Amino acid sequence: KAGVTQTPRYLIKTRGQQVTLSCSPISGHRSVSWYQQTPGQGLQFLFEYFSETQRNKGNFPGRFSGRQFSNSRSEMNVSTLELGDSALYLCASSLRALAGGDYTQYFGPGTRLTVL
Amino acid sequence: GNSVTQMEGPVTLSEEAFLTINCTYTATGYPSLFWYVQYPGEGLQLLLKATKADDKGSNKGFEATYRKETTSFHLEKGSVQVSDSAVYFCALTAAGNKLTFGGGTRVLVKP
């Protein structure tokens, strides 16, 4: 079974631009979560989508948004990029159901975003 | 809120040495506990997990036991290899699908 895939793997943007990252979960997984990894802040939770609805949200500004499609693929968008948004963005999928289920998360390789 | 504390690295070992990485947590309810490993330039790989007290997770020679009384989930391996050089993250999830991570421990195994 194919793992979680993320595209693109690398991105370079300039301040003020916006960016969209894509994530395809493991087949059959309906939950997709996003995390930001930086040397200073470590791994931080951005948000989770399940059945096309945002179920949980971390403490990030409104410039960070996401969505999920009917095939469970997810995108996250960052508008008005800042230098501090440079990070590795990781997507994870799980088999969790609406109530209960297996919450084990499996991660993709990440998208490395550099903001100049 | 929930939190995970793990020992800071780097941890430098010789091949075939014994590895222990300490991890303690604070959480409401009954969390599930995980160890993930990250190799250079890659995402996180699930190493092992435990979902209830006294469960032992194991994989690839690594083991960790869910100790509720000490709120700990220490990672151990009896004989490390150069290929075990990586960053190891302890994490938990409680009442939801949000993972809370420790700061990560870099392990360097020298031949």
C-alpha cells in the first residue's frame, strides 16, 4: 500500500506571496493532519481534517488554512508569507473514525518551504 | 495542557552499545504514546506505539513500555547500529487526533 505523499517536496517563495501544499493520504485513511517543523519551535500541530471538515486546529494565525476533498486528499495554504514560515510542513493520515478508531498517524516526507 | 519531555541530545554512542532515551509526559485522560524516528531529509516514521498502561511497544529491536505510574515511555535498544543514527521523537495523543511531540533527541552512532 502506498504511503502518504506530499507535493511539492521543495518550494522557494518570497515574502508576501502565497503557497499551496498538497497531501494524499494512505488509501482508506479519511483523517489528514498537518504539522509544521522548525528548529526553534519543533513539531507543532496546524490542523486536522476528517470527512472534509476541520476537526481540530492548532495555535496558528489565520494566514494558515486548509481544506480536504471528497477523496480525502488535503491541501494547506499559507497566504502573505513571512520569513518565519520557512519550515518543513508534514502531513499525516490516520484511520480514525468520527468516534474512536485507530489514531495512529503515518507521515509523508514533507514539503520544505523556504521564504526569502 | 498535554506535554512531552524527552532528554536533550545529542547522544553519541559506539556501535553495539545500549541506547536509552528518556521520555515523560503530562496528559489528561489516557493518552496513546508513540515513538517516531526521523532520518536526515525525511519525514517521520512510526517506530512503535502503546495505547494503554503496561503495554510494551517493540519494533526493529527497539522497545518502550507505557508506565502510567511514572508517566514515562522510555525508548531502549540493546545493540545500536550506525544505521540507527537519527532524531527520535516521543509523542502522545489524548482524546483526539492531535499529536503532541517532545523536542526530539539526536542519536549519533559511531562505528
